[in-house]
Amino acid sequence: MSIVKVPGSPNHELEEEVKQMAAKLADLRATVLDQLKATRASLLAANQPVQNIHFDFGPQHLPGPSRLPGSDLVAVDSNEGPSTGEEQDEADEQTQLLKQKYLSNADLASNVLKRLKEVMEFMGRIDKLGSQRPVIHPAFKRKRSS
């Protein structure tokens, strides 16, 4: 039994529709892929760091209690960025190390907060015990000499 392609039959209409959809799909694949590449490139370009700003790492140990974390970072505006690829690599490495340092500190912040809550609860229990008038066993009382 062979299928005869008769114009106007339901099979012929479906085949034509499938061919049109295939052509439309091929066209969309070509145009949408190019649009996605262009959009991705523009997003990456928008997220790139500004090349004419770098961070100057100042003195590490400043005297006095007024030193804030991260106060040793000073934004320096310069017209020329790192001039060689080696300097650029070094600047990228320093930036990466700084990001890792801040991320590790942020990860540890939750542990510090949990420990701080535990200490505060413990201090509350100590305050409760201090406000009570406990009964001291006579063996632990000092003998008064008169």
C-alpha cells in the first residue's frame, strides 16, 4: 500500500505545513543565535571592570582603634592602567585574592553570629543565676572568727 500525494489531501497539507515550519525554524535558529551572541557580548562588555581605576593597597597596620576593615583600600583614578600584560595579570591576581578574602570572611560571618548568640544566651543564664539568692551549703561557708 503506497501513499499517493494528492494535492488537497490532508496528508499533503500536513507535509506542506511541516516544510514551512522547518523553514521557519531554520530561519529562527540562524537569526536568534546571532541575536543571542550579540546580547551576550554586550552583557559581558557591560560587566567588565573599568580599566582606568585600580586599587592602591595602603599601609597594612594603622595605629589606633579607629581603623575600619577595608580602610586600607583606596580607589586611585589614573589615566593609564597597567601597561603590560604581566602587570595586568598581577592586578587580576590581586583582585582575585581580595575577592576570595572577602568571600571567606562573609562565609565565616554566619558562624560568628551563631557563636555570639550562644554567648549572649549563656550570659543571660549567668545574670539569672546572679539575681537569685542561692542557698549555700554550710560546708562552703567561711567560718567567722570573733
